[in-house]
Amino acid sequence: MKALSTIVGLFIVTLAFSQSVSDKVLGKWYTDDKETIIEIYKNGGKYFGKIVWLKEPNEDDGTAKVDDDNPDPKLQKRPIMGLNLLKGFSYDSKDKEWNNGTIYDPKNGKTYDCYMWMEKEGALEIKGFVLGMRFIGRTTTWTAVK
């Protein structure tokens, strides 16, 4: 009975530790140019990220910036503020990364496969790539909002 209690206790501690590591990505992040803040949140066990702040949220005429570079005409009028950029990430404890997600770039209207990892506290590495070729792509670093 004592051994069972020990095993259950270790399982709970391990589960709690893995959840805390995987949830380190949660919160608000500045993009590399410091002109956008993305809030990463969890929904249904997956990680997502949406725009919650823009340095310049409006066009010169005062209207809100919209997703006008989106290839889908139906989506070109949606506001950039609140737009979900990161979708469907899972945490892989073996590789210590959030993967199997996508990232949308409103500057060119394209969606890329993506994975993320942290090399140091407060810095989130984001790599977008195409055609399943992780070795070809672009990496950017986001910093935690304090």
C-alpha cells in the first residue's frame, strides 16, 4: 500500500512539473520589432496566440488596421487587433518544444507550419517553415512582456 502511495505521489508531481513547463509559454510576448504584443493562451489542451496590442493599431485615416493582405477576400476586412496568429500547438516534452502548430503572417497573408522553444527564460524562439521542411524557414525571437 505504501509503494502504491509513493507511485501515485510521484505521478502527480511529474504531471504537475510537465504542465508547468509546458505552460511557460502562456502570457504576453513582444514580437521581435516590439510593435506587436501576442497573448499566448491554452484552449482544449492546445496553445494559441492572438494580437492584443499594436504600436500603430490604425491606418493614417484613423480606421482600424485590417487583414487586407489575406488571400481570402472574405477575411480581408477582419481587424488585425484580436487576430489569432498562432494555432493548434502541442507541447512535446521530449524535444522541449511546442510544435504541430501554424503561424499566420498578416504582413503577407501567408500561413506557415511552425514550432516554438525557449533557450532562455523570457525569450521565445519561433520558427515558421513550409512544406514540412523544418530546416528551411525563418526564426524570430519574442520577448516576454513584464
